[in-house]
Amino acid sequence: GAVVSQHPSRVICKSGTSVKIECRSLDFQATTMFWYRQFPKQSLMLMATSNEGSKATYEQGVEKDKFLINHASLTLSTLTVTSAHPEDSSFYICSAEGRQGDSSGAFFGQGTRLTVV
Amino acid sequence: LAKTTQPISMDSYEGQEVNITCSHNNIATNDYITWYQQFPSQGPRFIIQGYKTKVTNEVASLFIPADRKSSTLSLPRVSLSDTAVYYCLVGDYGGATNKLIFGTGTLLAVQP
């Protein structure tokens, strides 16, 4: 099946610093990528949808100036958490939509555990 | 956007067949139904996808009635390692306005 690589898998940063998370589709081209965050024992919450070469569409309540999304190519999207604070600590997951062989749909990265101290 | 409704949790024993049903009354004509499995601190993993009738792969079967307003994921002979949260999603993959919204998911607990 299609492979989506997310990096880093775990990061600890100091309050006030910025953190960048990368999401790559390794064996297919992703026209659309999604970014989610997930709190313990809760479902995934969609933060934003990004299409290659255009601005991301953010869900209501998600600050676009705090969560910067760049989808510069068909295989790479990045999420930058700017001026991170402890309440931004969460599990962030990306998803890439595309087709690989007989499989089509959305394929997920392994997630990034962000801890802000 | 099609909203999905699933049972919050289910219990089963090793070796049993487990069926998890998802309701998606507002599914659109172009929407596909996809099921994912998620373990703690991991991203969701694709299990199976279908549009109508029945789909089977090496790990599961997916049953979709003619009206497509629901779907049932069937896991044959579950084991302890199948303990996870299972999500059903509906979406028009590749569609211009597609957004993948997660519901609550179903926490399946498999006991010895």
C-alpha cells in the first residue's frame, strides 16, 4: 500500500519556540494533504486541508497564523507550530490523498508527538 | 459532509468474528467508504475500502447495503492484537471539496 512518512515522530520543545513537522508521500503524488491533531482518548480533529501550490483551508477555530501549513510539492507538506505553548502539546497526524497502484484514498503518517515544556 | 456514527466500544474474545457497523445516512453519490485501524500513538492504518456490495481482502470484509447508508466491517477470528480503535470514513477521494472528518470511532477490546 501507499506509504506516508511523517517526521519527527516525537519532539520536545521549549515554550515560545517553533516546531516544523514534515509529511511526505513516498511512492505516490498527493494532490491533497490533511493535518489532524489528536488529544488522549479522543478522535482525530481535522485542522486544515492543503492542496499543492495553494493556500491551506483551515477548520473553524484553528489559527492559521499559529499553525503554518506549506504544501510546496506533490510529495511534501509541512506544518509549523509557531510560538508553541504547553496547550499545543498533542499528537499531530498528517494524511495524504492519492492513488498508488490499485489503492486510492487517504493514507496516514505515523504521527508526531509534540510536547511543549 | 457525510457524518458517521459508530458504537463507542465493543468487546470480543479471541477467535470470534467481530462486526462493527457504521451509519452514514448523508453519504453522497461520489463518496467511498473506508475503514481505518488505529493503535495508541500511531497514525490510522488503512484496512479496507468499498463503494457498494461486498469487498474482501486478506484482513477484513466490508458489507455495504444497496442504499449505502451504512456499512459493516467484519473481522474474522480476531486476536489480542486486533485491540484498537476502528474508524469508518466517507469521502470523495480526489474530489475538489473532499474533507475527511473522523467520528468517534469504535474501541474494540479483544480478550483472551
